[in-house]
Amino acid sequence: MSDKVAPIQQIPELKGGKYSDGHPLDDVQYIESKIILRPERFTSRQSFWDFARIVKRVAREHDVSFSSEGFENARPQIREVVFLDTPDFRLYKSGFILRRRVTFEDGFPAGEPEVVFKYRVPDLQAAAEMDVRPRIEGEYRIKFKVEVLPPKDAPGGVRVLYSHNCEFPLGHFHEGDQKKFSTLAHVLPGLAHLRHAKEDTLALVNHTIVEEVLQDIGVLDFGKGMTGKAGVALWRERGDHAPLVGEFAYQMKFKRREDLHDKAIKRSEQFFVSLQLATPDWILPGATKTGIVYRKQGNPPQSHE
């Protein structure tokens, strides 16, 4: 795909298909745009708002409304994030990401941990055909996203990944040993085709527990009903608080592709590219947050990112 073509206009139509139980294939309903940032730029809460000022300026240049009303006094959210995989990173090498996250309020967990299972690849049809629905008793939520990122080599363009996600509370996972691959493969049938032995287990990726500090900074409005809440986040390692990676992101939701307005999507893309060009000293090229955790100890695994 060309780095200079509006990504949403390049999304191919899905071929007809169904999952094994007859349910029609999921289609994308989110566009999430992300810029991965250098973690050393974030030394205080004020750092988030320093980036927000640049967002506001670039938005104004592209006739994009950006409102921080109601966000300036909000405290950053704190979440704990861990990734689970086999010692040889079998999930990640096959396009899967399995993580668990907990939100904290006033120093204590707010609600139960949430499991996020995703299949992320550059092929829309492959992403759609992967059934990420879990075998659990209880509700779950499907999020099928177009993920828009800067090019790997240098800022100033776009590249696209397709992320087919499922989210559910850990309390809905009642199977036996949750660390066993065989247990996970039963609860998450998408993993069943991966090579595994009965004794295979999953553990924290690179022994890393991530502390996420997330500051919502406002709402971007690209017109024609296309809006997205924007946030800036810092990931650092629990324990020594070593900074890992930062991120700016905003997400737009839609029910049907017909709801997408070309002019609004083009405006979003132009804003996204211009923001990259306006923040070269902030950007960490060629990275994703997940990739940073997997690469912590060198010898990065092959991935689909």
C-alpha cells in the first residue's frame, strides 16, 4: 500500500464467509490511529499536555475541531498490563497477542482484570476469518479495528494493520489451569491450530509487568459524525519504573462502512501525517507498544506488525 493513499479507501471488501457455527464474518467498525512516541519525553503530567498543545495546533491547521473541555483537570488513569506467551513466543510469531490488564483507582484495582485477545495482521480477509470469540460463560466484546500507524522507516505517511480483538473479564474464564496452552486453546479456539504439547505453558513475556499512565487530552472532530477521543500514554516497567514507550492515539467508531465519509476520513489522514511531521523529536519509528515489550531482551521474534 502506498504511504500517501488514504488508508480507509484501501480497505478491500470482505469476501462472503461464515465461522464454523454459521455466524457471518465480523467486519471492521473502528479506525484507530496511533503514533508511537519516545518514552524519555514524558517526565511529568505536564508532558502529556505539551504534546496536546501540538495536537491542537496541527488540528487547527487542518480545520479539525479539538476540544479539551472537561479533560484538563482529569487525573491520568493507571493500568497494569501483562502479555502472556510461550517461551518461544509462538502466539506473537503467528499474529496473536494475549494480554491481561487491570485498571487502578486511588491505588486499588477498579473491577476485575480484563483479558484482551487479538489477531493482528496486514491482511483484512485473514483477520476477519480468524474467529476470536471465546468459549466462556458470560459476555464478551468484539472490536475489529483498522489500525493506522506511521511508516516503519520515517514519519510522514501511513501503514495499516487489521486487529480483530475480543475482550472479556477474567472472571468469565472458569477453565482449569489458565497457564496451560491446552486450556487456552480450548477457551480461545483461534489458538487450537498452533503446534503445542500437553505440557506447554504460558508465562509473562520477558518477565515484564507494564504500568500504563494514560491521559485523555480531548476529542477530535473531523466532521460528518467522525469523532475520536484522543489520549497520550506512557508505558513503564513496574519495579524500577524504567520508561518503555509512549503513544498518542485516537479512535473513531462506526456501525457500517457506508457511515464513513470520504472527506472526514481524508481530513483525519492529513491531520495524522502532519502531526508526525510536526513532532519528529517525539516519534519512535517502526515500533508498537507490544513489540517494545517483546523486544526488551533483544533477539526480537518475527511478527506480523
